[in-house]
Amino acid sequence: MTFLELAKKVLSEIKKPLTANEIWEIAKEKGYDQKLNKQGKTPWATLGAQIYVNVRDKSNTEFASVGKRPKRFYLKSQKSLFDIEKIETEENPAEITEKKINFLEKDLHPFLSYFANYHLKCFTKTINHSKSTKKEFGEWVHPDIVGCIFPIDEWDTQVLNLSSAIGNTSIKIISFELKRELNLGKLRESFFQCVSNSSWANESYLVAAEISKNEDFMNELTRLSTSFGIGVIKLDIEEPISSEIILPAKTRDNLDWETINKLTLNRDFKEFLKRIKNDLQSNEIRKEKYDKIYEPEELVKRLKMKK
């Protein structure tokens, strides 16, 4: 049984919207978790991530979601069994207010690492700007977080060996520029900083926890994203599983090796490249060498402790 099959079985029996954690707890009570083809160390997180990703493919999914905090899932075929509009309006009005930003940009790094790991299958590395040498390249600025998507977990060993031998590893190098918030006043500065710091990678993303819903802002953000191929990720610091890509990135087939060579002036980035090479050669991802992945509950707890 796959995670999605497990979720479908639970929802078809319970016949009401449930959070990912509720689905998992019920599945354990019924013994369905023992039928999974694989679980991993945090199966509840994997379950939630897979359902949420599946829900986004609105044209080809049996699942739908309702509410925001918490987000609950149900089967489209059972929509007539409950009042979706009533559930939507049951949210606490006190939560629907303008949020005060009382966190630092660095506090968002673990949230992005979690999202990248579960939704993009990307292993990230935070780049410490203080480790950069700027003597030769002046005001060169590095991305906040870089990541790599490997084929190691999905490809047979012989296929990996052959692809490596012919120089085609099919990895993706991802660059992330992280901001606390994006609004009309800061858009162009933030966006073009992302463009200048990320154009060397296969995919580039501008990431923020607070993104303005102003119509003029969204129109301009969409235009810039389409023109430059930069994706946009909205982090949800209250319910990390609900973080999402609101604008997709354009994939570039070729890496800008000249720029990558400049970036190696930063020790963190140089170690990141070395780590990728070692993992590819050994056909094993040393996950402990990348940014630590915290579970959603721990992410929220850690952020609240800092406030």
C-alpha cells in the first residue's frame, strides 16, 4: 500500500475532512500502517507532504483540501456529504488579520529546508555569507540557500554508473533567495537580487513567509517570474505542510560554470559542491551533511521559542 492509498482508505471510511496527522493516527489504529510498502523515520510527515502535493494537481487527483489552520483533506467523491462552505467559515476570525513580522530571515531557513526536502526532494545547504572572500570579485553576493536534487533514490545502481560514465548525472542544482516578506515596495529590489544571485543554477526561487495579496503586486510578481524564469515559494510558518510554490520556476538545462567557479570563494558553497561529488561517486546521499530537517511541529515550536 502506498501513502496515498492509505489516505484514500481512511478518508473513504471516516467520511469527513481530516488533517494529515488525524489520517495517520486512524491508520495506525486500524493497522493500515503495517501494510505500507515503506515508512521511513517520519511517515506522518511523508503522508502529509504526498497528499498536499497530490492535491495541487487539481486535474488529476482524488483528493481536495479545506481550511487553512489546520488544513484538512477529503475525497472529491464525498464532497456532497458535508458542507464545505460552513467548514471554511468556521476559522477563527481573530486569525484573519494582518500579521506582524516578529521573526528574522534566518529563522525561515529550517522551514525552507523542510519544504525543499519533502516537496522537491531537494537536499539543502545554508550558505554563510561571512565565509565569502570578496577581494577579487568586489560586491559579489551569494544565494541564501542552495540545494541539489539527486536521482540516487530512484535509479538502479547500474543506471547511475552508466549515467556518471557518460557525464549525465541528471542532478538539479537549485538556488533559493530568502526574504521575510515581499510587497510592492520591496519587489523589484528583492526580485533582481534573486536574479543576480541565482541565474547560474538549474532552477531559482524567491522565497518569503509573507507575500502581499495586492493585485498590482501579484500582477508584477507574475510578470517578472514569467520573464526571468524565477519561481516563488510561499512559506507557511504556522502550518509548514501548507507551504507551496505559487509560481513555478523555469528549468535551465545547463549550469553557468563560470559563475559557479566564482561562488567557490565561499567555503560553504565549495563544501556543498564537494559533497555532491562525493555522494554521486558513492551512490549514497549523506543526509547528515546537509541542512537538518525538522518535523513541522518542531519547526513551529522552535520559532515560537524565539519570539
